[in-house]
Amino acid sequence: MGTTFGYVYAPDSDPGPLAGAKAGAVVRRPDPSPPWIVVDHAIESTLVARWPGRLWRVEVLDVGGIEQASARANYTRALAVRVLEEIPACRLFGERGEQVAAVVRVACRLDLPAAERLAESRPPDADGAYSRCWHRWLTRDGRGPAAENDDYSGTRAAGSGGARSPVYFGRSGVHREVWDRAEAIQGPAAFVLDEEGERSLGPVWSRAAAALLDAAMALGAPSLVPPEDAAVLTTAWDAFRRKVG
């Protein structure tokens, strides 16, 4: 087995064993029981559990007899790693990650009045523009079937391969932060229940999340977004930014 290199993301809220890490340090778990150090093999498949955080490129030193997920897994469970360098964490969101990170930061601070402004400003044709971007991505990169009439509105991850979104895990990150803010601010009133008792965001928070996901797509993957769709997808974002200055 050759040397394995990869990436570890450590959220500031729970940095785990990489708390206080620096280049050159060896980080080792005290025993082979979980939680392990999970080393993703590529940035595009690195899970962003919470934002903000730090991204480290590491070398796997010891897997300590840990049972791995599968030979095809895009990550390695490690007992010890050597920290090689810190990478700008915004790269977790794709080629234009800083623009996506700006959207995630807004999601992290969202309050009810801001959510209402975003929801009210989202144009009715945003779902169509958003769906077309997913269709272009899936078709262009051969990541999965994308029939012309498939509806990708509301999609946060799709396709096969390492990247499950044009902006990697940026889309899931936006939705997770909006969910957490809704729960913190309104509690159960922020959600609706389906017939099986599963929770989803209520209308205001759901539309606010959709508006932020629109912006993340338009700003983070401009090659997928022609000008007419970009104008639609950034309508609510631009109105929000003008309001807050």
C-alpha cells in the first residue's frame, strides 16, 4: 500500500484531534476506537460539518488496523497523520469558493427578518434557473443521467464521482446553517411535519435557504449560469446585500 495523502477539515466549533494543529505536527489518536481521523482523498469530497473551520493537507501515517469502509471509499480512517500544510478553507466550496463562503457566512448569521427579506425577494422563476444549472453540470461532466425534463429544483447533491455539486459541499453547508438558525430562533415553529413525522423547513426558512442556494450556484459556478439565469438566481441575494449595505 502506497502513501496516502488527503485532507482533514476541522470546524472551529469542534476541531477534534487537530485542535491547535500546525504544519509538521504529527497528530495521533490515543487508541483505534472511533472517532477516527477521517482523511478525504480529494477536496471536492471533503465534508464540511460546520462553518467556519480550518482545512489541512495531511499524510496518513498509521491506520492502526482500523477497518476501512471499502476499497472504493474516497476517504481513509486514520489513527495518525502528519500535518503538511493549511489550505484556505474556502477551497472546499470549489473554484470560486470565497464567493460561496460569503453566502455561507450570511446563512450562519441569518435571523427571522433577514430570512423573510430573502424569501420575499426570490423570484418565481428561480426554481427553473436553478434546475437548468444542475442539468448543465450533470450533462457537461457526465456525472449521471440528466433527462431534459428532469426537475432539479431544491437539489443539494447529485451525480456520481467525488464532487456531488458544482460547488462541492457548499450547497449542503448553506442548507445546514439555515436549518440550525431556524431551529435556534423559532424552534419547532420553524418547521413543518410530513405525514411520516419528518421535519422540513417551513415556508419562510425554506425560501430563504433556496435564495441562498441560488446565489451560491450563480456566484460559485458561473460557467454553468448564462447571464439571464444569473440575473434570476442573484435577485434575492442582491436585494439582501443592498439592504444590509
